[in-house]
Amino acid sequence: MLLKDRLKEYEVLLASKSPRRRQLLADCGIEFRVAEGRDAEECYPADMPLEEVAEYLSQLKSDAYADVLEGGQVLITADTVVIAGGEILGKPKDREDALRMLSLLSGAEHKVITGVTLRTRDRHRSFACESKVRFRALERPEMEYYIDTYHPYDKAGAYGIQEWIGYVGIEGIEGSFYNVMGLPIQRLYVELEDFLKY
């Protein structure tokens, strides 16, 4: 049985404001509804290994819906982090912060990790997917052009791989391209299929 047929018994909810996650889920043939936003404090223990943060934050987002899910509903939450230079690069606060982040990524390799949590009323499952991305050395005018034209203030690490900076700057990727966009859709498909078997 195809996953889309199995999902006819469920209402899939995606708790995300990201248009890229919505697009990826829709393009995968999964019908879903965007869940109403619920507050979740997105902070993590200071001593937590950086590679575990994305999955932890996806769980926090999921926990915020634990008391409102109804039978037959499946919730998907996700969080993506960019790790470079021993720090997590979140969404840039302003133009200078975006320039700082792109300068860190320039001429170097960094990690993109997306944590995903699946939840029904009775149980939940979390996983994380890691990709490595390598940028060539970027010129400052290139970084400024990208920031001023594409305004990447809603993107972790101050860039979108599917935009101009990805076309001209990324030399190579190890792992899932879609994970870098914000949702490891192939892994999600397999995990969701397995999750609904039980």
C-alpha cells in the first residue's frame, strides 16, 4: 500500500511557518493542513552537543500540541540548524549579522541538521538528518548582493540553497539536498510509513 493511501485514514498536520517545508510536503504527494501555531520555548541546554539541538527543538515544538491532538491526526514538527565554526547559526538579526554568517560559511564546509518529530495522540517518534555543505570563497559584493536582493532573514545560516547563492556558491553537498532546504523529505517519507504501521 502506498503511503498516500495509508494516509487516507489520517489527517496530517504540519506545524511550520516555512513555505519551503510546505512545498516539499505537498510535492511529495502528502495532503496536509497547516496546524495553528502554538507557543514553544525554543531554547536548549547550554551543554547539549550542537548536533542534538535540532531534534531536541523539534520535540519541544511537538510537545506544545500533545494535549490538543485528536485521534486520527498525525503531527509533523521540524527544526533546522546550521553549524559552522563551532556555533549554531540561527536566523540573522539584521544585514550585518547575515554578512557575518555568510563570511563564516565562505570557503568552508558546514553542517545542516534537521530534526523532525512525528506525533499522534498516543505516541511520538523523533529523528535527525545531517547534510554537509561546502561553499567556495565568496566575495563581499556577492554576499551583499544576495542579502540585499533575497533578504534571507527567515533562513538559518542566512542562506537558501535553492536561491542564487546556492547556484553560484555551493561547490558540493554530502547528504540530502532537501534537508538543507529544511525538510529531509525522503527520510520523512520512510519514517512516516514505518510510524503508521504500528
